[in-house]
Amino acid sequence: MLRRLALVCAALALAACATTERGPGPGPRPEPEAAFALQPANFSDIPDWTSADLAPALTAFRRACDGRRLRAPDASLPGGGRYGGTVGDWAPACAAAQNVAPGAERAFFEANFRPFYVRGPGEARLTAYYEPIIEARRFPDAQFSAPLLRRPGDMISVNLAAFAEAYDNEALRGAPRTLTGVIVGNEVRPYPRRDQISPTSDQAFAYAHPVDVYNLQIQGSGRIAFPDGTQSRAAYAAQNGYRWRSALGALRDSGELQGGATWANFKAWSNQRGPEATRQALNADPSYVFFQEEVITDPNAGPNGASGVPLTPLGSIAVDPAYHPYGAIVFVDGQYDGQPFRRLLVAQDTGGAIRRGPLRGDVFFGSGPQAGQGAERMNAPARWWTLLPRGVPVA
């Protein structure tokens, strides 16, 4: 049954692929449709390399090394990507990273890596995201009315990347890496859209304001705070497969939202207009994210990214894993609040809005309202470099 189901999914994906498809200084700039390539560079080519704060990236790199300790040395880096070599290729740098003293981060990266300028298709842009902290309740009331739902038991996921390799099929390689669906009789169909989801009675583990729940879904995870002072984490568990469309942006474009498309304005609008208007506004986004509740073991660490390791504030970045493997080290040259934004980051997460090419990234800013206010202001073009361990082939 499972084999037949997988073949059906692969066939559906193949048919779909045949018909459809998170200012820099001087220097080389990627053309919009340039082919993906890594161009050898020098550390002296990277702007502000000698003055950038590299400590968060070293923390994130150590966490990436810890996250792949159980992988075989000849295994590729997790997530996919088009470069990076094997886990064993990174082992010497991972070992050396454990003994780097504060202030010696730059010498470590220069001794163990070589830089490459990243060229490729798609938009070269940086945005940012964060981990919200929202008020929640165990039972619903008039204010805390929206559920945080666990992954539904009828949801299935199909790994298309595995079928692409098994069938040596280029059309499947161009498809999303996974499909999310539901079995209806003998057919596999897309999982329901946001406005069609009917949760079961035991699926909710907490309740919060509808706009706060939507914010958690956009960010991918968040901390939920209860009246007794305790906190837990609503961690990403699954998504229904639909491409994200901003309900906040749709409300702004309709002229309903005054004062700008911010979460505070959206929440104020929701409180004024009521639950039915809020539900209709949120239904403009067919995407829906499910969560699982987790204990917070380290308050200073962010949630686990798609790579399976905790995110590091201003040290982790969400990327398109079709190009960058998880654990890749990238340097970005962009702008933030009118000033240069030049940082070394580790690829440890992804998202639906980020899977748009090798030059699209979403920087993790941290947890809480201050991180959220900062993340809202990040939106700028950027240039990219990546660092590879010395001796590792580019391809």
C-alpha cells in the first residue's frame, strides 16, 4: 500500500512539474537569471571581514557540528544543496572549532576555510524572522480563542527527492522536495487549505489570540507564556503544503489596515472588528502550520531550525536548501536601517518564502518583542559568499 501510494504521489508531482512551475558596496553582482556557481574569492574581497562580529557564527557552527555527529563520515551534509562535500570533510574544522578562544574567531575561519562568491538565479534579498513570545491559555475564552494545533494524524508527507534519484528524473528534481497530502479513498489529494481545516477535539494543546497564532505560523515557532509564569515552546511540526500568502499584506492592500502593515496594527484591527472579520482576513492565506509543544531547556537558544539544531540569534540564517546545505557558512553583505549589514551566518533553517534561489535568506534575530521589532525592519538586497573547508571540492 505504501509503495503504491508513493508511486501515485510521484506521478502527480511529475504531471504538475510538466505544466507549472524570510545597498551593497561595490563589487560583482549576480544577474537575475545567472546560473548557480561558486566563484573563488579571497577574504580580502569580503567587505568588513576584518571588523565583522564572528562570534555568533562560531556558536552556530559548533551547534551544526553537534547536530551531525551521528551522520556517517561519507554522508552528504543534511538538507540537500549543491555543494559542501561530506560530513567527514568538515570534521577537522568541527574539531578545531571546539578550542577557539574568544577573539580568535577570525583566525579560526581563515585557517580552516576558503571563501567563494555566490552567483545564481532569483532575487538577492535578506529579510529576518524571530521567535515570538505570546500569551496563551490551556482552554479557550473570548480573547484566547485560536487553537495551536498538533500535526493531524491523517497528514502524510512524500519525499520527492528520493524519487528523483530513484527515477533519475529531472522534472522531479525541479519539484518541491516533499509533498504534503491526505489519503481519500485510493487517491492522494492536497491537504485542506486554511479555511477548510477541521481540527479534532484533542488536537489543540493551547489557545491564544488569533493574530498571535498567525504570527507564530509565519515565524515557524514561538514561546507560549501562561498566567502562572511558565513558558513552553510551540515548535514547528508540519505545514499543509500551500504556498504562503500574507494575510497581513492582503489586509493592507485592501485599505482596511491603517498605519502600516505591522503586527500591532493587525491585532488592534482584529480587536475592533471582531472574530468573524479576523477569520475572513486570515483565510486570505491558504497556508497553515501545525505545532508540537516542547520544553525549553536553554532559554538563551532559539528553536530548532529545519536542520534540527537550535538557532543562534544573528548567527543563523534560513536558506533555500536546493542550493545551500544545512551547515553551510555564508557571509552576507546587505543593509539594515540605512547602515551596512555584514555578517557571517550558518544555514540552519528554511521556509516557504525563502525557497526562491541561492541569494534569498532570512536572518534569525532572536526571541521576544525586541527581536521582532528589529526583524520587521530587515528587507534589503544582498551579496553572498560561502566558506568551504580547505581541500573540499566545490561541486
